[in-house]
Amino acid sequence: MRNLITALLVVLLITAASASAGTVTDAFGRNVVVPDKIERLVAIGSSMSFVACLGAQDLAVGAEDIEQKKFLTKPYIYANSEMLTKLPTIGKGGPIRIPSYEMLIKLKPDVIFIVSVEKSEPELIQRKLNIPVVALSYGIPSFAPDVFYKSFRTAGKVLGRESRAEELISFTENLIEELDYRPEEPVSAYIGGISYKGMQGLESTSADFLPMQIAGIKNTADSFGRKGQIFINREYILISNPSLLFIDGNGFSIIKEKMRSDPGFFQRLVAFREGRVYLLLPDTSYFVNPEVMIANAFMMAKAAYPERYALLDPVKKADEIFTFYYGKPLYEYFKRDTGGYAKLKMSGGTLITEEINGVE
């Protein structure tokens, strides 16, 4: 009898070991036991971006409602919109989200990925469902490449796509190294219109802004000694009055409307008067868009140092990045929805766009 019990325990241990890939450490430092083979997954909080980059989007069995709408300017949604709209809805999604536990139980995912700013969120979902929940991250409070790379490796391990994860990391590192110009007196610039829980105006900016760092540009918002998205008053923008100004694509419509109601404010800004205002692709839309941030760094570098980067085509570069990450060019989607890369000029109390297309 004792031998029989021992044999059964050995079988159970072997079965458990074969069903588990072991333990992964997620973005919050949580140790999560995951299955050896993932056949069904759910991604919450824009974590589908990691899944799609790794080429595992076909394993998704559900999507958030916000991903199935047409207003989010995220590369992974542009690349997989048809697939996402056909999946069952697992909850509303967005900054304040409560997933449908009933639907998640019904869909029976092997693993749930999540991007969150609260450690309690993945813990709560895992406790309620008894399904492994792996937290991924782009960096908090601002985008951090090392954190981003670590999450690629974590997701790659869970999905058995470690090789693809390393390819993505190497590609991104090489992109950053391409913009190596660091002048003794860098150009100062300001970026406005950064999204935060929705679209925002010129007063919404970002300190410790990686695209500016990559491009070798001095960020006027860094004087506040903070990181990530911040709101500043218009008086500070006038006082700093940088000669170069960037506008995030998601905030463009709000800033245009503000110009119509108060053109005098914008006319006092040197960048607007001298025609050195540039429209970028949306940096943030339901958390950050890392691949867009890297693409924007090339556009910003060209605007700040046109002679140094005379042969750089920012549109072509953006599509090169999107194609490597998602398998297809996506710039035209951004151009359709937010204007793409453009030089902005004041005319009759409004802003008009001058398309940037090709090498100048």
C-alpha cells in the first residue's frame, strides 16, 4: 500500500512538472508559475502590444472593448484591428478597468498578461480566477528601455518566443544608437499635447522624455526635476519660450481649437512665429507607444539638427520600425487619424500642416 501511494505521488509530481514552465518574475517582482505550453491567452491594459510584437496574437481568445473601437492610436491595434474586433469582449478596458471575471472564466486562458501601475491589480485577478497573471511594463512613471526589454524577455519566456524577444531588443538598441549626435550646446525644445487619461492641450508635457534624450535635445520641462507626464501653466511656456516646439498628434485638435480662441498667446511663442513647430505621432494612447516614441526621436532629431540628419527620411524610418515590430507599415494609419509628421504654420488664426514626406 505504501509503495502504491509513493508511486502515485511520483506520477503527480511528474505531471505537475510537465505542465509548468516554471516560475517567471514579472514587472512587479511577483513570482508567477506558468504552464509549459500556452495555447490560449488574454492580454489586459495594452499588454497585447508585447504579445503582437512576439507574433503570438493568434493565441488571444478575448480583447478589451477599448481595443475594438476606432479611436485608439496604437500600432498593435492598427496591425491587428480585424482580429481584435472578432474576439469576445473581456471588459471595457481603459485607465479605470474592471475585467469581466465571468467571461475570463468562460474563455479559460492559460495565462493573462497585464500592463498596470498597481501591483494589487494582477494579484486580485489571479486570486479570483486561479489563473496565472503576468504583469508587464513599459516603465513607471516614464518609458524606460531596460524595463521594456525585461518585459519582452518575460513574455517571450512564457510564450516560448525567447529568440524573437532578443531580436526585438537588439533592433531597438541599434535604433537608439543610430542617433548618436550630442552637440556641446543642444537645442532646447518643448513638447505639448501629451495624452493623460485622454487627449490634452499644450500644457500637458513630459519630463525625462526619452525621445528627446535619444535625439540629443534639451527638454525645457526637465527643469521641474520630475519624470513622466506633467501639467504646467501657460506662463511657464511663455517664459521658457523655446525656439523649437513639438505637438503630440493626439493633442493636435485641442491645440488648434485653443489657437482659434486665443491666437495672441501662440503668436507670442518664438517657435510659432518662426515656423519651427512640428507635429509628431501620438506618444501615448492607453499607456505609451514605445515603437512610436523611437520613431518620433528620429523626426525630432531631424527637426533639431537638419544639417546633421539631412538624409534622414522620418516617414520611411517610422515604417521600417513598424514593419519590424508588427510585420507591416503603419504610418498611413497615423497620418489618416492624427496628421502624421508635419510642419505646422500659423495662418489666419489657425494652424495649417505642411506634410513632411521624404528627404528634404
